[in-house]
Amino acid sequence: MTSIGIRCDAGPRTGVGHLVRCVALAEELTARGVDVHFLSDLGGLEWAAAQLDQRGLPWHPAPYDEVGLVAAAERLNLDALVVDSYTLPPSHSRAVRGTGRTVLAIVDGDPRGQDADIYVDQNLDATIDIGDVRLAGLDHALLRASVRRLRPSAAPVHSNARTPKVVAFFGGTDAYRAAPRVARLLAWTAAPFDATVVAADDGLRTELLAVPPGEGQTVHVIEPTDRLPELLADADLVVSASGTSTWELLCLGRAAALVWVVDNQIRGYERTVARGYAAGLGRLGELGGEAVTTLRRLLLNPGDRTALAVRGWAAVDGRGVERVADSLLRERSPR
């Protein structure tokens, strides 16, 4: 049996984006009979650990150094290693590749020195200048099965038939406390809506409950949930950070309004907004009147939401994970 390791981490500050897209790839690989092992530090996040446990994906403590990583690859009889990390020293991927094993690196623009046979950059208009195999762009977006199966057969058409349903979420940790700020912006629109806002912890929940909704506005505060894809699929408008989840929203044909939270999100944010795949609200720490105006327009004008949904739905077909798995299994080095 082919055996593949995945070296990625999650945590309160790093978030769960790396883990989520690696889980998507693991789902596709295991569906093809591949034995997958996660070598990860999950930062004590129960939600992150649950993503692996629920899928029966074994995970092991992250090796401390390259010697430990090579030893783990030998012990688990790995044929290949997937690396997805902003902080992992390049010496780790180089050491594994030096054993004759295939290495696939998932990157976002800067490869950060990782040494790999295959490079994957799933971002809009991405280009890759190194590596023997280069998989770049939205055709390689790594989306979970729970999202892919909810992709509609055509982009949704919005109407005034109901009060707009809004979902706001900012990753598994919301490390920069975006949810309460966005909830206030929504309230300031003075437009009716029925919103579900994800609170990553008790402190955020308390802050959200302190935001008074206006007339015709309702806000439901929930904790992180595995039902998020279903909530998104029924939403008329989604407000989120520009990151790996953006490609899920486009695949689902959701009208989305994005904020950028950290610097590595700027490029993806600007490209997505420029293409008209999502509306831009701006930088999290600078959100103000223009963001309120944009949200009000989207809440009151179903035609504007439809235009975003149509363009986004056409941009991401949901089959990226299949293409990446095809390439990895074709290039792997059997033990």
C-alpha cells in the first residue's frame, strides 16, 4: 500500500488553514486506498484534532528536527511527504527528499526555501518558478469533500424572497478578533438580515453578544462547527477573511465580502476583488464607512449578490484536489 505523510501544523496564532487544505488532500488520497499519516503540532486545538479523528486519519507528534522527520518517514515506511508550513525549516524537506522520497510542498507565493519535487500554489493567478512539477492556480484549489458535495449545479440567483441570510466566520481561531468588528459593521448598515456568526472562543462570544442588532436584524452566535459548509450553502452573503476558505466560498457560489487580516492575505484579497469574485471590505484594522456601505449594498441588492455568485462559481470547479492527488501518486517514489 502507498503511504504518504503530511507535515503541517495548526495553532491559536497560525490558524487552521494549512490543516484544512491538507485534510482535503488526505480525504482524496484515502479514498484511493492510500495510507495517510499526519505529523503535526495541533496547538491544543480540539477542533483541529477532531478533523483528523473524525476521518480516521492517524496523527503523530511533529518531529523536532530533520533527523526526527526522516526517522518518522522510515518508521512509517512513507513513499512521499506533503509539507505545508510557513515556519518549517527547509532543511526538513531537503532531508526527506535526500532519502529518495518524493516531497510535495504546498505554498502561498513564496516557497520559503522548501525543497520539493512538486510545488502546489492554489491561489488565484499563482505562478511557480521552481520545481519539476508546478501546479498553480485555482484549478488546484484543495477543497474538503464536505464542501465539494454541496457545490450547486449552477450559480445561485438571488431575490428579495427572504431576509438575507448572512454567515460570518474567521477561521478556526479568529486570532485577530474579527467577528465582533464585523458584527458591528453589519448592525450599522441598518439593513435587515438574519446572521449566524462563529465565535472561536468564549471571549469572542461575550463580545458578540454585546453588539446590539438594529431593527429587522437578528444575530445567532455559535461556536466552531463541522456544519459550517451547510450553513454557507444556505447563505445569501458570507463575510470572511481572505484566505484558504475563499476558494470554498467561490466553489459554493456564495456571494462573499472579504477582509484582509494579515499581510500574506493582501495579494489574494486584491486579486479576488479585482476579478469581481468577491466584494472587498478592506483591512481589518481600518474598516469603516466604506465597508458599511458595501455591506448595505449587498444586503439590499440581490442582483449584486448574484453577479458575485456567478463569477465566483465559474472560477473554482472543486476538482483541484483530484488533480493534485493525481500528480502526487504519479510522481511518488515507491518504497
